Amino acid sequence: MRKDSWNQKRETNQVMSFQRTFSDDLAREKRARLRAERLYEQVQRELLAANERLKAHAFSLSHQVIAQREELSAVRSLAEALKGQHSQVSEDLHAAHSRAELANTRLREAVETLIDGFAVFDANEVLILANPAYLDLFHAFPEVRLGIRYQRMIEICAYEDLVSLEDWSPDDWVEMMMSRWTAAAIDPVDLHFTHGRSVRLVDRRAENGDFVSLANDITKMLEYQTELIEAQKRAEAAAEAKSAFLANMSHEIRTPMNGMVGMAQLLVETDLNDEQRNYAETISKSGESLVTIINDILDFSNMDAGRLELRPEIIDLEKTIHDVMIMLAPAARDKRVELILDYDLFLADPLKADQGRLRQVLTNLVGNAIKFTDSGYVLVRAIGVGNTAHGHMINITVEDTGIGISKANQDRIFTEFSQVEEMANRRFEGTGLGLAITRQIVAAMGGQIWVESEEGIGSCFGISLELQSEPDASARDIVRLDPSIRSVLIISDHLISREIIARRLQATGVNTLTATQIDASVRQIAKSRPDRVLLDQDLSAAAADVVLSGLAEHVPGTPVVMMCSNLLSAQSLRREKRIAAALPKPMLWRDLVCALGAPEHDSATCAQAGTPAASRPEAQHEVLRVLYAEDNRTNQLVFSKMLKGLKLDLTLAENGRQAVARFQELRPDVIFMDISMPEMDGREATQAIRALPGGAHVPIIACTAHALRDEIDRIMAVGVNAVLTKPLSKAELIKALQDHAPAGSDLTSP
Ligand code: ADP
């Protein structure tokens, strides 16, 4: 606007000058005006252009300003944010610092208050941290403080007698302790300081090269340990003393019991009136129960002391069961209770079990079955119920037709000292320990025991065991029946017995006929003449003698085998050749096959009758010579009376020395050797005899009043063939003779 007015003013001036030089100047003026006008236009254009540029510049400037403002405000807010962050960071830093301080303080205090020593050594093995407990171990050595080297500390321990070095020399100990630190894994080591404290050093190498050493205080622990060992020793000594006391007591009681029971048994067999017999029987039975009680208590106290160790060996299971039944047979015979064994034909492999313990279990179960049964039978059945990875699962059941046990009492009877307190039971003696012991043995063998029973009907006790089989061990000699024997007539009143025998014979292809008495037998004979007759000694309707005569009439010459509950009474029949063989009931399958008739090639096996021939010396004398070494006169008497009636020559010796001398003079076939004797005991005598010419193989049967298993093992270890525990029973004695006398010995009286 100001520029416009300026231009106008200049134009006005030009017009006034023009008027003065109007003519001349008119053209010039006109040109000038034109020039001016052009200039004006140009200036105006330039002005416009400049204006435009200015505007554009201003526009771009304003843009820039806006952008810069925005940038500025962003920067400002960033700065603000950073400012906030900075203060947060410093707050956090402060808090972290405080926390670190606190943790450090806590850690230091904790390390300081530790009762265990704690120390850190740097990579140069210089002590850089140690709590008071650590330094206190070296309290008498002020140089042990921060800055000391590890090696110096070890040297102080070794050379200043600070640590007990046991068998180490100080130099070796220092070397051992130093090399320990360089090992890849540092094992803990126990240090016993001579000032009384003991520590377990647990050292670790940290990642930065430091060594962290923890000295656990084990002083108290070692004290407790020593006390515990002392207490254990005292307890073991007490248990030992208890066992020794029990063993001695049992020995002391058994020795006179041998006389009492033996004499009472012999007395019963003499001519007595009813009243006298009753008294003698009561003495005999009470004596026997007393022995059972002693055995049970001795056994129980041993098990209580945790001494139930099993010694599995290869056994003949059928024979083991049979032996137990034969041993208990006299008790069953007295009550006319039939004893039957049913052994699974297919259990042929030799099996492994602790024979002694298994016998103990069976003796208890079969003994109870006989004790609680007044009539009927006791049937022992062994069946294989399946194969396992290592052997066979075997069930052995003992079934009786006795008084039975109520449901309520069935669980109780397996616990210690429990007996059924009912009218029916009152008359039976016992400790109530037998089944508890049996249960423990079965459990130790990894097996199970159970009972099924009905009052007034009977009981069935069962055990199931997994027995390892030993297929590589020499299998039992299997004898087969001579193929010429096609049919067997079984005459017996006992249905179960008959059926079991019949089933087993049928399984071998033999035709069986059964009968209960001579009339029925004759009817059977009429149908088919049997090749052999198996006759039960205990027939109810007629005496076996009568049946024998009938058989001789109807099937003359047919061999008759008699199944006997009383073997001795059958011997005269054998001598008279009225029977071909007599077998004790229950029968071993092999014995039955041998008695009925085995093929020629099995005759040697049959002759061995249970004991390997190699271990049986040849019979040397026509009449069996038996030597019995025993210092106690009563026992000598009982022994000789028990063997009375058998065909043998008995010589007595009063001590081991005499026994050795008698052995050399007489060369006996069997020796019975008491263990506790004056001058020379049974062990020494056995060893002396074994060392003499011809003494290595003579059967020596030890007799002892010690019933502890360990003691029996010690006796077996001197080389005896068997051990009998006192009081001796007639059945055991005869069985031992039958088992060990030379093959072919005839014990029957002339
Ligand atoms: P005990 O020495 O008294 O026979 P056990 O532990 O062997 O002790 O038996 C405990 C009880 O179980 C016996 O007293 C008897 O009441 C009962 N019992 C065991 N076996 C039989 C059985 N076969 N028949 C009936 N009762 C039995």
C-alpha cells in the first residue's frame, strides 16, 4: 500500500515536469512513461513473483515451524518420559540395593550362627571367608584366620596333633588331603579333632575357582552311633544269653525226659491191667506234650529273635512228606485213623526247599490233624498248580475228619498262644504256638497258609509254595511197573485210599479191581483173575488173616502185598511167605511199584529203597551189629528196650573213647552216638572213627538233647549221617535204622 502511494507521487512529479517541457519532452516523456509503465509492470510482476515466493516461503516456513513444533513437543514428552523412567530406575536401584544388603546381612548372620563350619578359599587356596564354627575348630591356633593358606591349615592339623590321623603318617595324610582337593569329585572326609569334636568335610569347587568347605559337626551323631552299637551289642548278648539259657534248659530237661518218655512207652507195651495201662499212657502222653512244648518255645523264641534263615537244598518232596507221615503214623494207628498220601504223579522234577523247615510245617499240620481227629482219615495231598519262571507252584493240603474249627476261631488260630477254648478242645494239650510258628515259616518261604473247616465235619489246612525246580539235578529214579502186571485187586475198607491207589495204577495202564472183604474179592476174582493183590492190614469186617486164607484158596500163588499200619506185626506173615511184601502206610509210590513188581532193570533201584546205594555200605554181618555210645544208664536202658524184638546185636559204649575202641573191635554196621559224653564227646569220637580204616562210610547217627538248629548243624558238620533229638521215640529209632542199615538187612526178629 505504501509502495502504491510512492509510485503515484512519482507520477505526479513527472506530469509537472512534462508540462514544463511539454513539446520536447512529450515524446520522451511518452517513451519514458511507456518505459516506466513497462518498468512498472515488470516491477509489479516481480513484486508479484516476489510476493508469491514470499508467500510460498512463508508457507513452507510455517510448515517447518509446525513440524518442528510437533517434533519439539515429541522430544519434550520423550524427555519427560525419560525423566520419569530415570527416577523409577534409581528408585528400583535403591530398593534392590537395600534388598541385597538385607540378604547379605541375613546370609552373613546365618553363616555366623551355623553350628557347622563354613569357609571359602579363593582360587589360590587362601581363606577368604570363615564362620566362627569353622575357626573354632582351630581355636588354639591364632594364625588360622582369614588370609591363611589351605595347606598351612592341613599342616597344623597333621603336625600339631590337632587331628587324629589313625594309621596315616603326618606326611602321607597331608599329601592325601592336598590331593583330595585336586580330584575331579571331592569325596567327603571325616576328621576327628583331638579336642573331642568330629566333622565331616564336604568340599566343593565353585565355578569361579573358589573352594567352598562345609565342616558338618558329626560329634553327636558319632556318640549316638557308638551308643547304638553298644546297645545293639548288649541286646544281642542278651538274646544270645536267652537262647543259650533256653538251649541249656531244653537240654537239661530233655535228658531226663528221654528216660521218662522212653520208659513210659516201654511200660505201655508190657502186660498191665487197664488202670496201670491208663497211668502209663498218661505219663507217656504228658511227656510227649512236654517235649512238644519245649520245642515250640525254643523255636518261637528263636524266631522272635529274627533267626529264621532258610537253607534251601534239593529235596525229594514226596519222600519228605512221607517221612513226616511215617513218623506220626503210630499216633494215627493208636486211634485207627487212616493216614493217606496223595502225591501228584506229574511233580517229577527235583525241587528246592529248606527240608528241615518244611518238615516242621508238615509235622505241625499233620500232627494237629491226627490230634484233633478221633476217627476217619487224615489225607495229605501235594499237587502242582502251575509252573512259574523258576519252578512250580505247589499246594499241599492236610485234610482231616476231626472236630473242625468254628468260623470265628479260624482267623485266631494262626496267632501266638491261641487255642480254641471250647468243650471239644479242652482235652487236647498244646501251646497254641504251632500254627503261629508254621505261619511264620511259610511266610519266610514266600508262601501262604489257609484253613477251611466246618465244626464236627473236619478241617483242611493248606499251604501254597513256589518251589524252585532243579531239572539239571539228577532226577529221582523213576521205577515203572512190570508190563506183565495187567490187573491189581485192591482190598481195603478205605474208599479214599482205594481210589487214590486205583487212580495212580490206572494212570500207568493197569486195570484195577476193588473190594472191601473176601466175599467181594471173590466176586471180583471171578470176573478177572488179578496179577497182584494189594491188601489193607486194617480191615473192619474180617481179619486180614482170614482174607489171606481166602485168597490162597481162590487165587493160589498170586503175590499179595500188604499195606500195614503196624509193620512189625506183618513180618511174621512175610516169613511164612503168606505175603510177598509188607509196606508201611502211607506208601511211597516207588515202594509200592517195587513191591508189586518192577522190571528186572529197575530191581537195583528198588533195592536202594530210598537211600542212594553209593552211600550205603555192604552188609558185613549176618545179624545187624549196632553200637550205641551213651553215658546215661537210663538212656542206655530205654534204647535197648526200644530195639527189643528186632534182629540185631547191640553193643553199648559209655563214652567216645570206648566207642572208638568198640568200633575197631566189632566193625558195627550202624553207630548211634550220643553227643555229650565224658572223656571224649560224640563229635570227637565221630571224627576219630571217620579217620580210621573202614570208618569213613559207617553210618553214624548222632543223638542229642540239643534241639537248636545251629547246634544240629554243628553236629552234622563233624560228619554224622543224621541227628536224632532226644527224647528218642521208638518210631524214629526204627526209621533211622531202616534208612541207614546196609541194604538188604533184615531187622525182623528170628
Ligand atoms: P496247639 O499246640 O495248641 O495245637 P496250634 O497253634 O498248632 O497249637 O493250634 C492252635 C489251635 O488251632 C489248636 O489248639 C486247635 O484249637 C486248633 N486246631 C489246629 N489244627 C486243628 C485241626 N486240624 N482240627 C481242629 N482244630 C485245630
